[in-house]
Amino acid sequence: MSLPRVLLERLSVRHLRNLSHVDLEPARRVNVIGGNNGQGKTSLLEAVYLACTSKSFRTARPAELIQHGSDTGSARARLADYGDDDGPAPIAREQTVAVQGRRVQVRTDGNRPASLAEFATRSPVVAFHPDELTLSTGPAQGRRTLLDRLALFMQPTSGDHRARYQRSLRSRHVLLRRPSPDEAEILAFERLAAHHGAAITRARAAAATALIAELLPAFDRIAAPGLVLGACYAPGGTADPDEAIEQLARHRARDAHRPTASFGPHRDDLALTLDGHPVRAVASQGQHRALTLALKAAETASVASARGVEPMLLLDDVSSELDPDRTEALFTFLGLTRGQLFLTTTRRDLIVTPGVDAADRRDFEVQDGKLHAVR
Amino acid sequence: MLAAGSYRGSPRVGSSTAGLPEGLARVVQLLARLPGVGEKTAQRFALHLVTGDEETARELGRELATLPDRVRPCVRCGNVAETSRDEAEAAEGAVCAICRDGRRDPALICVVARVQDLIAIERSGAMRGRYFVLGRLLSPLEGVGADELPIDRLRSRVRDAQAPVTEVLVATPPSVDGEATALLVARELGTLGVKVTRIASGVPHGGDLEFADQVTLGRAIEGRKSFG
């Protein structure tokens, strides 16, 4: 039996980026958002992401989201989890995220959720934007963030451990840089860093196992045949707090002169190999692209099984994909997903969706912050 | 909108107290030193006192003038204490009602960060021992180091031969700084042969589990105890 899918039924955006007043009623399967650069296509996807997660995929500073000249911006989404078509119609919920200054206020059906983690995992959504094109070759931070997004669905407390880990580690670092640091004080923060770090290591290991199980088959379908992909979690820390305490204590002198600690989950990576060699060194442009698409397909599939609901998929700026070689990889990727799809492009005419009923696709144009339905 | 914009854009003459009579401006500046009171709130308080409620202003003045002489931190625990009318006693410093209460268990001390936390725990009625107020939490990121915590005073309190302490309950908040402070206190007292305990963290009483947030519930499960 297939999983239910979360569907966005309606979105109202007020004063976010250059979108002063946008109402969107999307189709259930494919939504193509066209328009020239700088018109607000990405901002529309960002508003969907914001309403579902309370975060942006473009910035960590909420104030940047508010339209210039306005003091509050908001996104309100009506969402529902649709099961098999014969079942009774699901009950929709309304998720609202309002940004005022640096404050972000979230509501589900007018009520405060018990926690931000609960809000952010209620309506799963996976975003794929141009910054992530370096997911396979770029800095490990991108791959850690991917594991953390998945971990939040599998272990909701992992976000809290992350925040506490970072504060403990920063505190330790400030202490280490003092001329005559207090041993007992450093040890107190090292014990906390070890405790929360071990929890992060356990959560990421579980997330990596779930992700890799989906990644290998996805890569086989997207990439040229004959390539053997290897993937494993490469922890920078340990799941054993006692070992972490020992490691941190041993490296104090060295760590004092570095930007951060030389041991711990902030150095984690998801190690990727092709035919036994690190992908960074050997993969071609096309192989990287296939791997990045496979990583996103694996994220989508593992979020779906962790949450029990097929996530929405937001694809920003697929225009660059539209040469013949890449198009095939992209459409294989899309074939691997079942969720509601939103994609932005400067060339709407090139997005062909042969397997999709006309009723299940809707096209829009964004121009100067205004949205028009075109078919 | 336009008026507000041009007002903001006009050159600032001193602070927001500029143009107020000097006596009033000084009161505004003093009130603004209080925690949680910004300049606007301070100005509102001060204007209320001079324009609407003269009696409150005079009474407040009288009370405040003598407050530091009448109420001081308790020399034993740091709680608020009334100073003694007896001159000889007053010279030794103020001792709070809890430290003077003979029915309290002298062998149990609860360590808290602030007097507000002490008051909250007192309200629970569950604490039968006495207290020790640290006054602050360890926080390297906010520039508070171990040398600024009254650890030496706590140690001598625990070692007091006249009233031996057997258990120290650390009730600092469950934040990173609160936990680090608790670990530091535990380590500093560990060599004194006293039992150090930590308040549990978990689900609020009367709350249904289904309404507890995931993080609180997760911490409650991590900190579970054997039972039955």
C-alpha cells in the first residue's frame, strides 16, 4: 500500500520578499512556475517552505524575508494528507508562519504547536535549490545538514541536542582561549559537549543508514550503468560520551589555536565513493549531477518512510537542467517521487510531463511579484 | 507613516530624555537601569509618578531610601533578609527567615541560581532544607567565569562543623549554562564527601503526556529512574 501524500491546497503570502499579496491554488501533482529571473519565483517556493517548516532554505536570518517597507510578513498554507483516492476526504489543517523583525511566530489551526520540531515535521517538504548542486562535491556542511533534516523526522530531540552541543562547544572554545583557563570550568562544558555530541552521532548514524538504503538504488536508476556507488557515515566524533570527554581533554592545547574543536560531530561527513575512489577526486560533472539528484531522491524517500507521508517537493530553477543529457536524469529523478511537485523555470514550455493528467498539472507565471495562472 | 519616518530621520538630540526637566530625566535614567525596563517604559513610569500619582511617588521615595538598610542579602545563603533591629546582630549581617527557621533540615542544601528560583521552589513546599543562592550561572559566552561564582562560600558552608551538610541538591535551570554550573558545583563539592544530587527534568504534573512537547518528553525518558 502506498503512503498518503501531503498536499498544499492553498497558499496565501503577504509581504514576503517581493511578494506583497499572492494567493496560490496549486494542482495536486505538478505545478510549473515560470517567469524571468528576479520576478519572485524562488520567493514563492520559499514561502511554501516557510509555511511548512518555519524556516527558509535561502537564509538563516528571518528579517531578510520581510518585504521592504513592511514590518510583518506571513505565509499561510492549507494542507492535508491524502491517502488512496477512494478513502474519505482528509481533514485539512492551516499552518501559518509570520515574521516580525527577528521573531518568527508559528501556528497550526490558530494554536501554538508543542514545539518547533513538531511543527517542522508535520507537513514534510523537500527543497532542491541551485546551492545544493554542490551537495556531492562541496563542503561536508551540506551533507551534515541533509542528515540533520532527516534526523529531525526520526528523532525529534536531535535538533535540541544540536543547539546545546553548539553552545557547549563555543563556551569551551572561549575558555580555552583565556590566558589561564580554569580546568574545572572547561571540563563542565566538555562533559556537556560530549553528552550532546554523542546524541548527535547516534541520530546521524541512524539517519545515514536510512538515507543510504534509498541512495544506492536511486543512483543506479539515475546514473549511467556500471558505476558502483559507496556511501557511509564518517563520524567526526563518537557515540560514546566517555571517549568524547577523553578526546576533548587530550586536544585542548591544539584546539585553543584552531577555529573550533578537532573532535566531534561538527566534523561529520557522509563519505561518498565511486568504484572505490572518493567522488570528489574522480567523478565527472554528469556523475556529480546524477549523485546530487540521487541524494535528493533518497532524502525524499527516507523522509517519506520516517514520517509516513510523501513529502512535497520544491525544485528551484530547473532551467539549467534542460539540455538533453540532463533532462533525462531530471525526469528519472521526478519519476522516483510521488509527492506534490512545485518547480520553477525560465522555460516553462520545455517542461513536459507526459504521464500526468492535464487536471493534475497547473502552470503559473510570476512577474514583478504577481502570480498569474496560465493554464 | 511619513511623519514617523521624518521624525526618526531627524538628528537625535542626546537621548530620549532630552527636553525633560532635569529631575525627571534623572529618574528616567535610574529606572531604565532596572532589568526589563527600557527607556520608554522608564519614561512612562516617571511621568505617571509626577503627573498622576503624587502620593505613590512620595511613598515609593520613602521606602526606597531606606530599603538597602532594611533588606540585604542573607550572609549565609544569599536569599533576601531583613536586617536585625539589634545593633550587635545587625553588625554580623542579615540572616534570612529560612536560615533562622529551626525546623529546617540543616543537612540538606538546595543550590539555586537566583532568588526568584528559591521563591519558586519554596512555593512548592517540597524543600525541607535550606538554600544557597549562586547569584549567576557560569557563562563563558557572556563573560561569567567560575571565579565569579561564590563556590568558596558554598564549600565553607558545606564544611561548617556546627551544621554538617550531607546532601547538596543542585537546582540550576536545565539550560547549557545551568547544566555546566551544576557539573562545576558537583565537582567542587565532590571531594568534601557530601552527596550531590540534581533536580530531575521532565513532564509537568497534571499534563497529559500527549500534550508534552517532544524535547521535554525525550529528556524525561533519558532521565528515567528505576521504579517499583
